[in-house]
Amino acid sequence: MIALTVDKLSFAYGSKQALDNVSFSVASGECAILLGPNGAGKSTLFSLITRLYDSREGQIALCGFNLKQHSRQALAKLGVVFQQTTLDPDLSVTQNLRYHAALHGIGSKAADIRIQDELERLNMFERRHEKVRQLNGGHKRRVEIARALLHKPSLLLLDEPTVGLDMPSREAIVSHVHDLVRHQQLAVLWATHLIDEIAADDSVILLHRGKIQAQGQLPALLANSGCDNVEHLFKHYTQGVGR
Amino acid sequence: MNLLHYGLAMRGIVGRELLRFLHQRERFVSALVRPLVWLFVFAAGFRAALGIAISPPYETYILYEVYITPGLIGMIQLFNGMQSSLSMVYDREMGSMRMLMVCPLPRWFLLISKLIAGTAVSILQAYAFLGIAWLYDIRAPLMGYVWILPALLLSGLMLGALGLLLSSLIRQLENFAGVMNFVIFPVFFMSTALYPLWKIKESSEWLYWLAQYNPFSQAVELIRFALYQQFNQFGFLTTAIAFVLFMSLAILGYNPSRGMMVRKGGGGE
């Protein structure tokens, strides 16, 4: 099943074109890495997919639901981890998650069961009563991932979730997300500029200056471009190296 | 999507705001200190300088402290409305507002839920202030404390909606401080919070008209009359119309297709 379809999407801030005719899709059980340097248009794309604002050109559909016409059904399928922490630091882990569950119409009892499940999977259950302010960056991210999965979405959006984290925390998050893709058939769109987070079986969407420069399975992209690694591939499309 | 979902979401949003309020004791204290300083210091000083003639809803001569008490309740709600919107600008910059906007409910409903949450907090603050005023011997009839509740609800909603509208127009937190000065001070001082209308008319005709049609004035009058178990129709209508107007514009401002956020961009890339 196709979890996310972006079709001929363009967006401009006034006269500044942020996205230009962007099209791609992400299927269930696929981890798509949205790769691009700062200013590529990744955050704009995420703002449009999360319907912070609407595009005038192009279409976005989540699990077949058009985001403009059936926004509530579409957004119900979506879990998001934004680049900046969006937890309330003055509330406990559980209070933050219960709040999110309520926003998704999950009752208290069901919410508590799901909170326990998700926190246990991320080894955070014992910290459930701690205030978010007391957690380190890696643990906050785990809680945010637990929150994003609480309502059992079909598509998980991750906007540079590992920025600023130490290596063990980054590895734990990368590994957990890939497990979700393999075992739960979750579709993931992961924006990053950290190329070491890409697994060999991930698909890559390379965005630069608002346009998709290349997309496909990583081995095929490497073969087609003549590059021998992701770093070289990234430079090839964003800096013209190797052209 | 059903009514239960709406109910759970509203309970979640209001509950979160109340939890935050309970956890942030300094916010509660600072919200009370401001009007109490006005009551204990400013009003005590002005008592001798400013005579208050008998005018509705008062049936006898009153102390200046008694006169400004409804105005100070309005001040609490005005500041709370602005603080809520400040937190929304902050939330939007920091991202937690985005989490709210991503949930599968209509945006107007989310905004109204946020508004109700902020109003609930402002009502708690107003009653705490009235309790302290009671101890200071500034007392209204007992039933007045019940009558005032719907008035506080409407005025809180109106002032909160004004804050929401402002937060939809402002992109960055830094801009908000200026707007606070350009909104709070004019709105508060060009009102009947500190001086009765007839007193304002004695000194300036144009100021009198501004104060008369200032929605904040009418919210204060609504509260003042309710505290003495009277209904101020003009105050009610003006406050209700201002609420509908501000709320509609705020919903438009947060509309993903038409709002200011679209034109100004979400930051980032």
C-alpha cells in the first residue's frame, strides 16, 4: 500500500520558490530518506505534509486520503517527530503521552496500555513519571517517537530527529525505526543531512534547491551516478562533484 | 471522528493547560501580584484624589478600591489572554503548537479548545484575586460571586480570542513584545477599568468615545454589573460581538490556505 503520495508539489514564499514540481511516494514497509543540505526545502515539504499550510499547486495524499479534501482522515494516519523537541518540559512523560492520546481520541484506559507498550519498546517505561525537563536529549527523542507511534500511524515523518544527539542515542533511534519498518510495515519519511544514518536497503530522495535531483533505491542510485558511497552521491547532486 | 474524540481532545487540551498552570506556581503568583499592587498601592494613593459619584451598579458612595476591582479582574484576563497568545507564538516557534495543529481535528476546534483552556486559567486567577480582595475588605454581595462566572467566561473568551488573533499575525517572538505594549497599555488605559466614563468625559470627549466603544471597557462593565447581580446588556452585546469578530479573524489567520502563516512562511527551509 502507498502510504504517502506527493504529486507535482510546488510552493513559494512570496517570490522565493521553496519547492518546485516535487513528486514521490513512500510505500508501507519502506524507509525513504529525504536527503538534502540546509535550505533544500525539507522543512517546507514537512510543513505541507503535516498541513501547517496548504500548497496551491500539486497534491498530497496519505493512505489514499487527499490532505486538503480529507485532512482529518489523512492526518489520523500520520505520526510526526519534528526537528525541535515538542514535548512539554513541565509535564511528566506519561502526562505528555496522555495529552497526545487525547488529541487522537484515545480514551484513558486504552492510552495507558499503548503508552506502556511504546515506552517498554523504547526502554523508557521506568522513566514514565519523570518530568521531561529531567531527561537527556536522547531520551526525549525516544519519548517523541513513542508519542508519534501512540495512535498507530501508517506513516512516520521524522524531521532530523537525531540532530544534536550522541552516537549511541543516534544508533538506537536509527535501529529502532528500521525495526519498525521491517516488522510493522510502517512507512517512514526521514529527513536528514547525516548520511551515515542511511541503511543499504533504504530508498533515497535527494532534494536540492526545492527540486528532486534523484530518487530510488540506494544501490541503484550509486550505480547510475557512478558514485561509490552516499557521501560522494550527495556531493555529486548538491555540489556538482563528479559531474 | 466522533463526539467522543472531540470531548477527549478538549479535555486533554484544557487539562494540560490547568496542569501547566499548577506546575508553574510563579506564573500564578505573578498573575496575582500585578493587580494586587494596583489595588493596594495605586488605588490607595488615588483614593483621596479621585471621587467616585454614585452611578450604576453602585447604590451608594464607594471606595476607589471597590471601583477598580472589576477593572483589575479585566486586567488579569487581559494579561492572561496576551500570555496565552505569547505562549502560542513561543509554541509555534518551538514546535509544540505544530503538534497540536497536526492532530486530526478541525483547526477551529483546536483553537477554541486552546481558548477555553486559557479562559479557565484566567477564571481561577480572577477568583483567587477576589478572595484576596475579600480579605482586604473589598466585598461584593455573595451571590455576585456566582453571577460573575458567566461574565468572566465571556470576557475571558473575548480577550483570549484577541490574543489568538494577535498570535496568528505575529511570526516571531521578538515582535510580540512591541505588540504587547501597543495593545495592552492602550486597551487598558483607554477603558473604564480605572476611571468611570463620566470622569473621562470631563477631561476628553474623544477619549470618552474611545473608552465607550473599547470592548475591554464593556467587558469590565459586564463584570462590574454582574458582581452586583445586574445584567449590563450593552456590555454583553459588545463583548459577545468582539469575541465573535476576534475569533473569526483568528481562525482565518490560522487557516492553512489563507492565513498569515502561509504568506510569512513557517521558517526553516
